[in-house]
Amino acid sequence: AFIGKIDLSGARAFDGWIIPRDAIKRALTGYKADVIEISPTRCGDIACQPVDGFYPDWRRVVPDELSGVTAQFQPGYIADMGKIGLLLTGKRKSGAGLTAHLHHNGEGPAGVTFPYCATAYAVLMPIRTQHTDAERAWSDAIAI
């Protein structure tokens, strides 16, 4: 889950909507401006229809406290968090330094913050591994 804050000052009443990911992807392709205007029917220059439904209550999966206990994650998800963080820097190339910070929480949902955007937050669910003994897993891996 990814949560971001948008400025709605001066906007008419906002009931909320879910924008299809493909519309956001197409709108960001080649986009150079700092701001993309989003409405229920447009994402930047791309026409779209909102997804019929309500976004799940993300606050239910966001933990109040994080344990700091390390966990394992799908590498692609971690890479996606880095890409989101890079987009939030406003830069198009790497070299921005740390763009996403993973806050471990053992087997529970981990938090992800973005150093360049204090109003964005993501949650990653860890994967369960076959190994319960980290030292044995490491020694087995290097013995191959």
C-alpha cells in the first residue's frame, strides 16, 4: 500500500476516488512538470475512469510501533519503493542518495518512509522464509 498526501485547498468537496495505476503510469511517462493535476476523470493529460469501489482502510495495517526485527521481502517490491522514492525527489536519475527507508517490523507489516517527501508512506508485507536459523541458512548458502 502506498499513501500520499495531496493539497485539496480550494477544491470542491472531495469524496475520494481510486485512480487506475495504468492511468498514472501513462500520465507520468515523459512528464516533466512538478505537479500533475488529478480529477475523477483525468490524470494529467490522460483520460481515465475511477475504479468502482472504496480504498481499503490502510490505517488498519499500519502498525503503531515497529519492532526493528529484520525480515525478508520480495526484491522487486523493495526496488519499487526505491523507484517511488526517486519520483518523489523530483529527479529523474539515480544519485539522489537514499530515496526510501525500510523500517523493519519482523513478521508484521514494515513501514517505508521517503526522505524527500514527509507526507508519503508505504507498507510492505514480509515473506515467510523456509529458514528459521539465520546462521545455518548463511553457512548452507556459502557452502554451495
